[in-house]
Amino acid sequence: MAGRLEGKKIAILVTDGFEYVELVLPREALDDAGAQTSIVSPKDGQVRSWNFTDWGERLKVDVPLVKAREADFDALLLPGGVINPDLLRIDDTAVALVRAFFDAGKPVAAICHGPWTIINAGAAKGRRMTSWPSLIADLKNAGADWVDQEVVVDGNLVTSRKPDDIPAFNEAMIMLFAGQLATAR
């Protein structure tokens, strides 16, 4: 996959409580494919991960959310964890950034609880999506067609359920971000 995303700039929107492997492993795959990844956050300095059952490592924030613009990036990654997307979905600036990616037709990848922010951005309706099972009712109530698959691509959106799905998620995300998947809706 090396070089497939050369020159692409990817925003990774998170705050404290993102699931560590759902950021780090997709980010490594994006970096290995030649992308330039940036952690965007409403938090200053660093964000703290969640590592399955307890707090984990801290990662450096590259771009403060208040300075982030959809126009500066080619695609968006929304890692999960429970705390992270629950906080982001009530942050008006975070929701507006997610909405801007969808309004611009740019590719978005979300895993686990990441789709919560997509719901609040008003971008789930009419989409075929997957997520962590606790989001089934939320996604259906938002007008999405929820399916139990390791990875689902719907137009410019790719979603996955959980950390076990990361290999398939990474492959589909890179193909979508590289423009190698049909993105017609």
C-alpha cells in the first residue's frame, strides 16, 4: 500500500478517551501508505487514549480544532472509544467540521463508536453503516441502515465495528481515501 496516499492530508478528529488501537493502527496504515496524518482536537497539547479497560498513552495534538478547516484536508478519520465520540458529538465545532467533510463530498472513515459524531452532523440518514452494536438504535433512529459486517463502504463513507475489524477497515479506508472505490451514492 506504500505510496497510494502520497500527498494526501488526513485529519484524525479525537479528544480524550479515544480507543488507542482505533487511532494508532489506522494512522500507521495511513502513514505507511504515504499520507500525512494530523491529530485534530478540541484539547490543547495532548489527548489521552483509552486502552480497552483503562486510560492509556497520551498523543500530541497536531492541529487545534478551532484552527482546523475541512479545506486543509483530503479525508477524515473518526476513531471510536466510548468517551471520545460522546464528547465530540456535543462539541459544536467538532460536529461542524465533520459536517463540512460530508458537505464537501470528501471521504470519511469511522470505527466503533465513531459514527456518533456522524449522527450529530446529520450525515447518517440514508447511509448503509456498521458500528459497535450499542449504536444500532442510534443509527437506525438517525435514518441509517445498520448492518453487522466488519467493514461497510457507502459512497464516501467507510465504517467498521470494532478493533478486530481494523485490518479490513484499514484496507477499505486506504482504497476509499485513494479514490480506488466507487463512491457513487
